[in-house]
Amino acid sequence: MLVVSACGGDGDGGDGDKGKGKTVDNKASEAVVSIAPRDGATGVNTSGALKVTADKGKLSSVKVADGKGNLIEGEIAKDGATWRPTGHLGASTKYTVDAVAKDTEGRESAKHAAFTTLVPKDTFVGHFTPENGDTVGVGMPVSINFSRPISNRDAVERAVKVTASPQVPVEGHWFGNQRLDFRPEKYWAAGTKVTLDLRLSGVEGVPGVYGTQAKKVTFTVGRSQVSTVDAKAKTMTVERDGRVIKTIPITAGAPGTETYNGTMVISEKHAVTRMNGATVGFGGEYDIKDVPHAMRLSTSGTFIHGNYWSGQSTFGATNASHGCVGLFDQRGGGDPSTPGSWFFSNSQIGDVVVVKNSDDETIKPDNGLNGWNMSWSEWTAKQ
């Protein structure tokens, strides 16, 4: 009996004190999570409809994802009572919502919901330049032309992000309601990688009209080339990476049809093209079907191009064009030694051409990719 007593202790058993003084709280959390829109909802608006709230508790986690697992950014309010997305949702997209809240005792309450956003009847897109993978000159802006006039410009601009590496501030500027350009304060540095992130899907650009694009584009800035045309001296100085590499005799606009002054960006290159005066307000004054080595500087028809029809003695001596900058060339452009051929081969989209000392006004910033004719304060001013 003594042995039994020694083994049994006080008779409560070897685990008699286990759990004493402890209580297990099996009560449910008092926190209540609510998700709007309701589970299973369809045709949900892409802005303003999604909201997660907590009653008798605080939200601790909210995860919203599309069908591909892409998460929607959002913020929980400081009081923990609400969560809203920081941007818009995509159109025609199914989303899942998983939210967790805790009550004052730290007990969790969770809720899951799924919904699908509206399928827009009317849409718009943005046609952008440059293209993905391009290598461009230091003056190349990001330019987006929308397929419809945009009335909600702030919402559209928030959905377009342009970033650079090395990092530099990049700002957007609207030219009217259908064009949005982005540029840094000064020309891009050579070697910069620029990324355009279009997050237009679901953006209501016009009442009832929604964007459809979700696209990322990256391009590279090549070497730096800035060419300065002196219309009075009738020369062009080509500077690459800070060093003058060539000075070329030119012919600029004749009296009455002078070349615009200002900073211009090459936006197109054509080995051969037709130039018809009737298309730019000069009637039948000229129609040259085989202009060699033509590079566009303005939407209104300013080019820098090869010229075989004026005598070689014209270049560097007389301004004889209808507003373009002409370089001596051969018909057909087959001689690589001519100034027209050389400049064409050594130029790329986005290179800068500056015209000075011409008896004409400065080109308008929206006439081509020529926003560099605006100061940074003008470019960034609220519109």
C-alpha cells in the first residue's frame, strides 16, 4: 500500500495539475467583415465600387487578385475600419477578395467574395511611340495619341506611368484632349532605359467609354546626337556625345517660306519619299516623287532631306527651300558619300535638330514631337 501511495501521490494522478489555471476561449470573433460588391456580383464598376469594411474590429489583411494572380494595390485606413483600392480595376475581369479582421481580443474573422467587372460597350486605346525594343535618340518623348477625345484626363494620366533607369523625374503634358506626351526636364542621358506602363484597362476616359489596354513597353536611349542648323550661316553642325563630328553646308527656307526656328525631333525616316506641295498648302509649286533620305521634323511637313535638284553650289550659299532643310544628295540616294546620305545613315528616330537664326517663328510644341520648345515650368504646369 505504501508503494501504491508513493506512486499515486495524492490520488489526483500524475497529470492532475495539467491545465490548471488556464482557460480556453472558444468564443467567436466579434469582428464582422463586409465586402462590397456582394459575392457573385457581375457588371461591377471599375472605380468606386470595391470597398472592404470591418465592424467591431480592425482589418488586418486584405488581398484582392485577378484570375492571373495579379494583386490590386490598396490601403487600410488608419483606424482599420476600411480598405479601398488605390487605383482602378480592369474591365471584363473576375476578382477574388480575401479579408481578415481582428476584434479587441485578437480573435480573427475572415471573409471571401468574388465578383466580375463590367464589359464595356464603348472603348478607347492609346497609340504610342516609340515601340517596344526601339533604340532612339536623346530627344524622343513618349507620345500617346488616344482614339477618342478624353474628358477625364486626370484619371487617364494616373493610369499611365513612365519611368527611367537611371532614375530621373518624368512628367506628362496634354496637347488637347487626345494626345499625352511624357519627357524629363532635359534630354535623356545616353544609355537610359525607359519603360511605359499603360494601365488603361477599366479607366473611364469619357462617360461610358473605357480603356482596354494593359501593356508594358521598354525602349533604350542610344548615343547622344544634336545637330544645329544655322539658317543664316547655311550650315549644320552635328554634335555626338558632346563632340562635333561634322559640319555640313545646307539650304534652308527661302524668303517667304522660311524654316521654323526651335528644337525639333526626328519622328520618321524614309529612304525615298514623295513631296507634293499641294499637301502642305503650296499648291502645284512642286511635286517631287523621289526625294531621298527624308526625315520628318514636324507634323506640318518640315523635313531634313537630301536634295538632288538644286545645284551643289546652292548648299552653304542660298536658302532656296519651301521650309525644309536640304542637304546635297544624288538622285536615288545611291552615293553614300553625299551629305544627305551620310546624315541619314548617321541619324535615328529621336535625334534632335535645332534650327536657329531663321526669319520665322519658333515651331509650336505640338507640331511634331517638339515639346522641348516648352520650359519645364510650362510643361509641368497644371492644365
